[in-house]
Amino acid sequence: MSLIHAEKLTKTYRAGDVDVPAVRGVDFAIEPASFVAFVGPSGSGKSTLLNMIGCLDSPSGGRLSVLDTDVATLDRHASAEFRGRHIGFIFQDFNLIPVLTAYENVEYPLIMVQNWTAAKRRERVMNLLHAVGMSDQADKRPDQLSGGQKQRVAVARALVADSKLVLADEPTANLDHDTARRILELMKKMRDELKTTFVFSTHDPKIMREAEVTFTLEDGRLAQNNSAAQHG
Ligand code: ADP
Ligand code: MG
């Protein structure tokens, strides 16, 4: 069974009196532990698709199954719970909490995990900070970190609650090319170690090549030249 499965998936926004078709009937499947990119120009529907997979937005039509759950049927409360339990997010502008240290930002999702001791929590956070190469910056606040360092913290935060799926919407858009490549290498390394599925979006052709599977969006539709999975 695929980790994510979409069939004739559509999303139409209503803007005033007009319908804006953002996603127009896409079919795809994403396997566990894969490293997948949705690519395409601005406005092609990448964010809309990632937001539906992440239960931040609901489909207008078709079917979408994520981790064997038909996410279209989840109400507000259930989708928030589903997200908190299973999905990590990485954003273009990092979205770290400015008043918290790197350590506290990574710890933050664990507030939802009630049954952990303080010691287990600390060990988990430090393991993740170490894995992303940020253990010696644990006490710094976001404004004391570079863009690449902030995104490393965000990768750790996305993984700390043991998510099975990480969604990253243009995670490298605010980084220079070398830093962007290193962030992708880091995400791939974390996929290898933790078997977490990473799905990211990008419109940068140099970054798309780092993906093992690419789905190309054009005006809300998938193009024909999508590459099949090559990892394993
Ligand atoms: P991308 O992430 O590839 O740049 P988006 O998914 O953000 O593309 O947008 C796809 C299309 O949907 C665009 O035409 C955009 O203007 C439109 N769109 C996105 N979000 C909304 C919204 N909340 N309301 C109306 N139209 C939207
Ligand atoms: Mg977008």
C-alpha cells in the first residue's frame, strides 16, 4: 500500500465570483521512505497539493489517502490531530519561533506528546540536533542563526515527534544554491536513517535533480514525463 495515494484529485478555490481551479484531476502514488519532489512554475498548484496532503486544506473532488486514512473525511479536530501525530512541516521562511532557542524550537512539537519523561524528551531533542549538525548551537535564538542553520533546526523539528511523512514547501527558496543543496542532502540523509518519507516542492531546476522521484505540475495537471522511483 502506498503511503500517499491520489486519484482524480482536484482543488478549486472560489475568488469572489470566479472559480480558480488550482489542481485539476491528478493521480499519483508515493511509496514509504521515498524522496519526492513536486516541481513546476509558480502558480502550478504545488502548495495547494502539499497543503491537501498535509490536511491543511481539503480537496474539492477525487480521492486522497495519506497513511491509509481518507483525509477528505477528517473534520477540523481530527485533521489537526492527524497532522500532529504523523506529519512534519518545513517552510520556505523557516517559521521558527523567534523567542525560543534552537533547542526549544525542536522540543516544541513534543508538547503534544504527553507520556514522555523530561529525560527522554531531552535525549530525543539532542539526538535530532546532533543529526542535523546543530548540537553546538542549541542555545541560540533564530536571529543568531544563518538561513541554512535555521532550516537545519526546522528539519530537526519536523522529525522530532517521529513523523512518518515530512512535507517541505520550497524549503530552499530562501537559501543560496550551495546551502540549498546541503539542506537537501541533509533531508535525504534523514530519510535514509529514519525511513521518513520526504515530499518537497521546488521551482528551481538545479534542486529538482536531487529528488529520486519528480512529479511535474503544469497549470494544475501532472505532466507526462514524471520519473519513477529509483531508490532502494
Ligand atoms: P504554486 O505553489 O505552484 O505556486 P499554488 O498552489 O499556490 O501554486 O496556486 C495554484 C493556483 O491556485 C494559482 O492560480 C493561485 O493563484 C491559486 N490559489 C492558491 N491559493 C488560493 C486561494 N486561497 N484562493 C484563491 N486562489 C488560490
Ligand atoms: Mg507555492
